[in-house]
Amino acid sequence: MEEQMRRWRLILGSGENDGTAYTLDKTDLQIDKTLEALYDSTRQGGLGASSPNVSRWLGDIRSYFPASVVQVMQKDALQRLQLTEMLFEKEMLQNVTPDVHLVATLMTLSRVIPEKTRDTARQVVQQVVDELMKKLAQPMQQAISGSLNRSIRNRRPRHNEINWHLTIRQNLRHYQPAYQTIIPETLIGYGRKRSALKDVVLCLDQSGSMGTSVVYSGIFGAVMATIPAVRTRMVVFDTAVADLTEELTDPVDLLFGVQLGGGTDIHAALQYCEQIITRPADTVLVMVTDLFEGGDDKNMRKRFASLAMAGVQVVVLLALNDEGAPAYDHENAQFLAELGIPVFACTPDKFPDLMAMALSKQDVAQWAAKEDIVLKK
């Protein structure tokens, strides 16, 4: 009962809101102050404008709350109190707990971050990128490798093309005890490997609401760029289109090359993608966008239809993050669904399987239904 009263006191705050009459100890009073500075609506900007106040507050929340709560409070501080100045000071960035949302904010501010802070900002982004690569790279590589037949079986292989593991298994019945060896009557080989079995184009909307989706997309793009059987292109757009494929070798450079915010011209992005697609039947186009078109809405729909008719496997993700679907254009989503183009939001843990389904030309809509991902009809 006492613990419940303590929690209610911290939730309600002090002053007029407090009806508990509960007395906090010294540590809880400090916790109460950190919460009050951020969430007390009568004290807007409660952290003050000075760097020492912000730095002290960042240190306090790290001391009193677990990492998951710290990340939420940092995000709330940026949104509620507009504390973007904490990203312009080296000391601030060193105290911040890095996460995907912070990276998205740094991407938004990348053009205005002072030179003295830029290296520290890159270190913050690098830390998040490294953590995500450790978490996401192996599932992505396994899913894609398992979905593609990267080598062609050959019953008359050259010596350097022999698959010795499969050849030995195939010929175990020809084991000769007297010679303690296997007579390989049937040779199984890989055949000549092709440089790329499939092409993937990741096309990312740079509007501000897509921030965390762009971060995850960049990580997955970088992973796919390391898989020889897949040729990956990365395209980002607002009212202009930029091809960041060459940056896929360095995810941090790629993310700093994205400029979040601004308008949206999906039609122009599709037009560019159509130009770089050379093998429609072997291409998967994943467009991450909320479908709010600021350009030519009618021709945008025509481009989608044209790509689908040409045999391109098109998938539209309204979001690629852990937060669910954002606001999106329902009419455009309905139009694409009627074309047979899957339209839904996807969490990062599902994305490797999604790509495996698409690359092996399986029914993405059916897969999404099994995974309880609601497609837009």
C-alpha cells in the first residue's frame, strides 16, 4: 500500500495535484524534480536554457531510471521543451543515451550541427548503427540466403566447381571398405555462379515523420549490400531524388546523407526508380512512404501501375519501425491494394522475412496475413 501511495505521489506531482499527503524521502524528491522539470505543464521549459541545467538533468535521469525510460524522457524533452540545443553541445551529446529516435533527430539537424559537435554526433550515430547491425545483420543475411538458390546444381562440374559436401553424401553407398574410401560415381557441382540473382531498390521518403523508418531502412540496405546474390540500390527523396547507393558501405555516412523534412514527390522518385531498373522480373522495389503525395498524384498512381505491370515486385511500407503505422493517405493505399501491391507497416524484426518472401516471389500479402500484419484493403 505504501509503495502504491509513493508511485501515485510521483505521478501526480506536488502542489495542487497532490492529494496523497505522502512524504517523499530525499532520493524520491530528486526524482520528483526531474519529472517536474519535464512534465509539469505549468513550468514550460523547466530545464532552463543553460547547458549546465540540461547536462545535470540528463545525468539525473540516467541515475534514477532504466535505459528504456531514459530514451522516452529524452525524446519527450526534445518534443515538449524543444531542447535541440542539447544536441549542439559536445557535453550534451556525451551524456545522451543513444537510440533510434535520437539518430533520427540528428539526421534532421545534420545540416546545422556545429562543426565542433559533428564528430561527437557521428560517434552517437555510429554507436546506434553498430548495435543495430549486431542485432539485425544475421537474421537478414540468413533469410535472404535461404530464399535464393545462389548456385546451380551441375552433374558434370569442373574440379573447382565440385560441391564436396553434397557429393560425399550422395555417394556414401559407394563406400569401399577395402580401400577405406568412397567412389564418387556422381559428382555434384555448384555450376557457374551469377554475380546477382536479384535486384533490390530501397526507396525512402525523407519527410520528417519517416525518421526512424529511414534509420532502419539504411541499416537493412547496408546489410543487403554485403550479400553477393543481391544487387542493392538506395534512393531517398523529398521534392528531389538522391541516389545514395555508393554510401551503403558506410551506414553512418548514408544516414548523414539523408535530409529529413521538406516536401514529397513520390512520382519523381518512382520515375527515377523506373530508369534504374533493368531487370523488372528479378527486381524488388520497397518504397517506404506514408503515401502523402505533394507532387503529381495521378501520374504517381500510373507509375505504380506501370512498374507492377512490368513484373517488378513492389511493396509499400507505411513505416519500418516499432511504433506502428503513422498517418497515411488512405485513398492511395486503397488504390495500391486494388492493384495487388501490398501496403502495410512493418516492424524491423519482420523485415528479413518480408524480403525473403519478396525475393523468392512468394505471396507477400498472404505472409503478412499469417504474421498478423494488417494489409490496407
